[in-house]
Amino acid sequence: MKRIKLLLENTEYQKMLDTITEAEKDRIFCRHTLQHFFDTARILYIFCLEEKLDIDKELIYAIGLLHDIGRASQYTDGTEHHKASADAVRYFMPLCGFSENETERAAAAILSHRSGDNDDEIAKLLYKADKRSRLCFDCAARDKCNWSREKMNLEPFI
Ligand SMILES: [Fe+2]
């Protein structure tokens, strides 16, 4: 997992995580921490194994770890986070040694992760994994959340 290690050690990536943590410190809804990024990556990995998809593990983790990193831009300059995350993918993934194909596949999956509007298997599974990573069934702010009940994870199982 050398390429993922490079991403986690990247100081600009770490700075974006810090920006998100600071901006969300009083947030009552789900936060966008490294915990959420790893939860999403691991659930996405489980889904890929279940579906017997031959997708590189590092690509799966890169998608999980970058899918919401654009929240940093959203909080600082108002860019919608799915777009800012796709920009971040195009910046960080080549730096960490990912190919152009891998980078573009990740960017496309992340661009559609809020709508689910993408036919690529990994994009469909990212949409699902992102929701499944949240513990909506045990959330005190559920009644105030803007997610539809269909999006909410109301069962504690993958
Ligand atoms: Fe997410």
C-alpha cells in the first residue's frame, strides 16, 4: 500500500483534513474525518470482494480517502465538495504514483458520489459504501438531517 502511505503522509492532504476538522468541530451531523474516509474505503473494499470485482486495493482506498476531502474547499471558498474532491484526486493521485486511468476513474466515481448517477461499478459501490459507513440508526440528529430516509443507513449491517 505504498501509494496510500504517500497520500496519508502528504502534508497538503493532512492540512485539508485539519481544515475540515476545524470547520466541523461544532457540527451536529456526520463529520468528515479520517475515520469516515477509512470506513468508506473498507466498506467499499468489502463490496468489491463480495461482487468479485478485480479492482486494485490501492485504488479502492484512494477513492475512500479522497471522496470527501473537497469539504476543505467547500468550507474555505464554497466549491461544492464533490467537485473539489475530484480536483483533489487529480492533484494527489498522480503525485502518489497512480496512473492517468486510475486517477480519472476515481475522479468520475467521486464526482457522482452524491447523486449515484454513474454506471461504473466502483462508482455505484462508492455511493452505497458512503451511506453504509454512517450510523444513521443510532444518530441523535437524524430528525434534523437533510438525507432522505432512502439514503439513511437504518440497519447496522453491511
Ligand atoms: Fe462521505
